[in-house]
Amino acid sequence: MSAVARDRAGTGAAVSTTFRQVGGALGVAVLGSVLSVAYRSRVEGHLTPLPAPVRDTARESVAATLTVAEKLGAPGSALAARAVDAFVSAMHLTALVAAGVTFLGALVCLLLLPSRTAAGTPGAEEPTANKEVHTTEV
């Protein structure tokens, strides 16, 4: 915002807010997709003994898998444990992806954004010629 002229501050704030909201929505969508794909790939092998319609329902999410496991009774407890393990593993992967993207974003900002104390930016140190010098006579 410090690079935007005062008469365009409203436009700059609107653009900044738009990018933040779109970035947040895209981030949630991408990380949700990573979580979903990772979970399904980890739980898929444990669903093969189930009939096809039940397997398709259980594949949708961890909640669906746990619901199917509960309806199976005692044999479903092993499926429930595997579903929870698959979900936790998928969450770990998703957290690593989020951390990696965050690190890359920080690296790009560090390399490409100018420093705040660059000449001509607000808040930069004024040259000493413009400062008043106070001296006391002895």
C-alpha cells in the first residue's frame, strides 16, 4: 500500500483484499483436493473386501468410511482404525504441502520485494541535510 498514490489508496486496498480472498479460497480448494486424493489413495486397499456400492460410499470421506465401519459391527473396527490412520497420514501430507507452499511464498517475497528502507520509500531515513542540528555553546 505504501507504493500506491494517496488518491488511489481505495483501489489499492480493494485489489489487495481481492487477491487475499481469492488466494485463500484457492488455497483451501487445493489443500482440500490434496487431502482428499491422499486419503482415498491410502484407504482404497482396505475397502476391497466390501461390496461395490458400500465401497463407493466408504471411499467418499473418512466420515463415510467410519459410518460404513460402524454398520459392519465387529469386523468394521479394523476398517475404522485403518480409515483413521489413512486420514491422519493424509493430513500430515497436506500440512507438508501447505508448509512447502508457505516457504516458497516467503522465499519469493524475500528475493523479489524491495526492502522497506530503500531510498524514496515512506519511513526511510531522511538525509542529514534536512535535519536540524541543535548545539549548545559552552
